[in-house]
Amino acid sequence: MLTAALPEIEHELSVPGIFESWILPAVLLVGVAASPFVGTAGDLYGHKRMLILSLVIYLVGVTGGLVSPDIWVLLFCRGLQGAGIAAIPLAYAIMRNQLPRHLSSTAVGVLSAMYGAGTFVGVIIGSIITGFLSWRMTYALLIPVTLLLILLVYRWIRDDRPKPAKDSPDLAGFISLLLFLGTGLTLVSLPSGQYAGISRLLLLFLCLLFFVVFLSVEKRVSRPLADFRIISHKPVAVFMFIGFLSMIVYFILLQMMPYIIRLPSGLSLSSEMVGYIIVPGTICDMAAGAVTGWMLPYLGCRIPCITGSLLLLGTGLLLFFLPVSVPVLVIAWMLFAFGMSVLATAGLIGAMNNVSARRTAEVTGLIQGMQTLGGMAGPVITGFLLSTSQVIMMYQEEEWIVPEAGTYHLIYGTVIAGSLLLLLVSWFLVGDTIDSSGEIS
């Protein structure tokens, strides 16, 4: 819902573009660290209980976002919204545990399609609200919707509370991972300044320290946040990498879209046009998730992963070589969203089929964490690329600092490079079939 409002938020709160590029990653930063933690906690204490708790924390985040006075409060509230992402592995586990096995892949595909549905509704409503009212009103709309969702989960989701477990979730791992990712993201987004060199050295030291602490914690706990036995299993590791890289490429382009659509260095269109241009792609996203989930038991994972990679590559080439226009952006985003959804759904189901059912939330938490980590890195990369060459232009009767038109081609080139790497991994490392006999219990 905030996608169309990114230029307004940057201008209203008077923050450099590199800090504005945290608005999307702030949610993902917490989500990537919390997803495996919440997934494991759901396996131990009950998925419904943890789902409700995650949604309550999300509600606090959207309520705070409505009244945020500055960028720092907004980013903190966006971090609380990361609990919504952390709840997704719980949904996968509930589906796998409460549906017949032959329907679980299709159900996961349908759930993946709901990401597209959410984007469809969010982008349209968010762009309209931003154009006619204010980006803050998007939060006002989310508060009653979240309350309703909590009530529906409480009423309709069956409780699957397991027997009391001796283990406990890896809280120390969650905190150390969150600190490692936070300092790492700050390091790469730190702007130039008088003390930038010293600050970078300090952040690099803290980043390495938190990473060492995280590894040390994971070796000692009985239920680690990152079970290296799962991660080292080749099929799971390959799908984790595909999820990570595909989300980097996806969010690089998503972060760019409102800038090239709205600013005078691009098409100089209204905020509503962001929704109109992106929405056809979200419909493709919805369709691709459901179709991939239905066809995966017959095709295996290799063909969908190759197909998705080729679609991402074709999008990058299309944008790089053709002059930017509304039809080009619409077609490019349709191809891109379809390919991304195919990759994400195939990778998720492929990883799930290589572990036992009782570890579904754990492995989907890891996959979701890697996808979220990619989503966190993508906007920062875009923010860095767009800030490499900027000019002052008049926009809405004010002076705005905007990227030069040529910087958009840096983003297209990055998308092409990432897509080529995805194609190579899918072609050479993804197996033709899912080997359920090799699953980890």
C-alpha cells in the first residue's frame, strides 16, 4: 500500500533516499529473523496461538504507523509489522497438518497466489488513498482489517496445540540474528559524511561480532533457529538460494517502479498510475502461484524454476532495450510477476517435500526467511543505485531531488545479471523430480 507513496514519504519526512529505501526492508528485517523463530515456536506451542500473537504485534505496528512523527518512529513501527511476515510459516504448517496430503501442494499454491491478491488490493487502494488523501490513511484502513482477521483466526482455525515440549524456541538466536542483519543493512546504506569511514568500521566490527555470536548460539541450543542439518541438505539449500536471489531481483524492480512512473526523470504520472501499471502483474502473480502448485506434482521443480528464471531475464532485457512507456512497463511487470511467483512457489514446495511434515513450519520459516532477506536487500540496492546520479527538478511546484534517467538502466542491468544466475542454478542444480525418500525428519 505504501509503494506509490515512497517519493512522498521521502519528501515529507525530509530524509535521504537511502534511508527512505529502508521503508520496505524494515518490515522484512524483522520478518527474516522472526520467521524461523515463530515457526519453531508454533511447532512447540501451537500454530494457532502463535498466529494470533503475531497478528496482535502486527496490529500494534500498523497503529503506530498511522501517527509516526518522523522516519525513525515509522521504521520502528514497520519493524513491528514484520510479525505479519513471521506468521506465514504458521499458515503453511496449518495447511499441511489439517489438509489431506494430496491437496497440500495445491493449497500452498493457492496461499502463494494470495500474495498476488494482497498486492492487487494493496497497490490499487494504496495508490488511490495516497493520491486523494494521504499515505497515513493506508494505516487507518489496516487497523480494522487486522482486528477482523484476528477474530476470524480465533473463531475458525482449529487449535493444534501439541503436547508440552522440553525444548524452547531459540530466543537468543533470534536476537543475535536480528542485530547482525540490522547492523549489516545499516552498513550498506550508510551515506557519505565526515565520519562515514569510522562509522563503517564500527558497524563492520559489530556486524561480524553479532554473526559470531549467532553461530555460537546455534551450535549450543537443542532447537536452533538455523538447523544446519536442514540447510546443508542439497535440495533445501538450492531452493533457499533461489528464494533469496529471486526476491532480491523482484524487490529491486518493485522499489524502482514508483520512481520511474511518478518522477519527472521517468514518466511523470500520478500516484494512481502506479496501481494501474502494477495491477495486471499482480493478477499474473495470483494465477502463477495457483497453477504452479497444481502442476508441480506432475512436473517436478526443475521446469518451473527454469521457466520462472527465463521470464525474469526476458523482463530485464525488455526494459533495457525498449524506451520506457506505460505499455512497456505493464507488459514487463506482468512477465516479471508471473516468473517470480513460479520461482517462489516451486522453491517453497520443493523444500517442504524434502522434510517431514512435523518440521513444515521450521523449513518454511527458513525458506521464508531467505526470501525475506532477499526482499530486504533489494530496495537497499535500488536506493544505492538511484542515488549514484541525481539532479534537481521542479515537481508539484517544488524542487525535488530525483534520479537521472540513465540510472534506471543500472537497475535493469542488475535484474539481468541476477536472472542469469537464477537460470544457471535452476538448470544445473535443481533436480527433475522431488525425492521424498530423502526427506529430513
